[in-house]
Amino acid sequence: MAQIITVAAAQIEPRILEKESNLAKIKDCARKAAAMGAELIVFPEAALSGYCFDNLDQCLPVAEPIPGPSTNELAKLCKELNVYLVVGMLEQASNGIYNSASLIGPDAVLANYRKTHLPYLGIDRFVSHGKGPITPHKTPIGSVGMHICYDATFPEVARTMSLLGADILTLPTNWPEGRERMPGFVIHARALENHVFFIACDRVGEERGFRFIGRSKILSYTGDTLAEASADKEEIIIAKLDLDEARNKHVVYRPREFESELFGDRRPELYGVLSRDDAMAGLRNNRGDKR
């Protein structure tokens, strides 16, 4: 039988340094989304903390371990509602501070992802790079992959999780003005090129001089929009996903005339330049750089 699940993106406006009120808002939105039938609910990047910090010390009061007090509260809520959450937060670890996303289910944190690619913006100027692994996580409602905001600019991240069996890619994000092409084009390409469902949850509002563009989206494996939020309002969007449709990577456009094996037709033996050392050597050669 088909595995059909209902998913949601909760587009909110977190307040910087107001962790308790942000947590209360996350819990309230999770209850509302669950009442709408959602089984997986995705929240924005840094939803617990805010994002536009001027240095690392400023964020310390709202960073916490994972698992920790906030994720423990959310795990209890997941048990009560029988839902799964993906929540962006700042993680305080023994070896640094990370911009992280946690997959939380009934009773526990199931997985934690640390942002791998860091732009020169907000708290990402100061936190540590995540070192992986980049992998999806199996749950009773499907295999869920997590990456964060700028990570979606790099197609290798989504492709890696898809090759490892992700049914749904989740992207907690804080898209500022100037990044309109991300919800406009880029995430559609990630869904289409990997034949996978995609949930991007952005924030709205202003924070320390930056305005965020909203437009959270739930995308089909075809790259088409199933649900889209506004550019400036807090709201919950919701959609039903048939996971078996995304799992079938044999794409038929016209039977026996136009078909493809999305992953089977790949030629990985030709992709050696995707390793960083090879790619950087190629760039230096093209520039005539002798270094």
C-alpha cells in the first residue's frame, strides 16, 4: 500500500535572544499543525535563538546542548501529539557552537545535523563548520534528510542524501532579501533533480537590519509547488505526500519511448572533479595560478 503522510512548514518570526517565547511559539504552532493532520512539522533555521548575532559571545545565552532542555520539552510534545519535528537552533557542544537542526520524535532527539556550508552572514560568521555525516534518517513516517539554508546552494548535499534513500529533504532556512532565487528556482531544482519531496521552511520579519523573505514551500518530487507561504506573514502550510511515488526513480514520460533511471543513468566514474582537491586544482589551472 502507498505510504501517504501529511507534512507542514511553520513559517514564524523568531525573536533574537528570546528563547522561551520562541519555544512557546514553536509548541503552539506544532499543536496547530498536528490538529491539521501533520505528522512531520518543519520550523525555520535558528528558530529558538534568532540569527543576526554580532559575535559568538552574544549567542551563548540561547545556545544549548542537543539533547538539552528545549529538545527534551519538544520530545514530550511529540509524544503527546504523535508527530515529528525538525527545528533549527544553536547548539552548544564541547568543541564549539554550531548552527544545527534537530529531528525530534516521540520521547527523544532522533538525529542532529550541523550546518556544513557557512556564509559570511549573521551567526554563521562565528560558528563552527559541521563535519557530517550527510545522511538521511529513517523514521516510521519515512526517511528524512536535513540540511540548512546555504547548504541548498550546493547540489552535492541534496544528492548525497537522496542517493542514501531520503524520501523527504527538509531545509530550515533564514533567507534574507537578495536570496529570492532560492525559493524561486534553486529548491525546485533540488526536488526535481533528485525526484524527492522537499520542505523549505523560512522565517519572516526583520532582525537587526535584515529583512527575511518568507515564501516557505512544500515541493513535489516533480519540482512543482504543493504549498507556498506568503512573503511576510506567520503561517502554517500543509500538504500530503505519497512517498512511494518519490521512491520510484524510474521516470516514465512516454512508455517505451521516453523513460529514465534517474540514479541508474548516472556516470559517477566521470565525476572525479567533484572532490575538492581536484576542483580547486582545476580552478587554479584555469586562472593560470601557480600556487
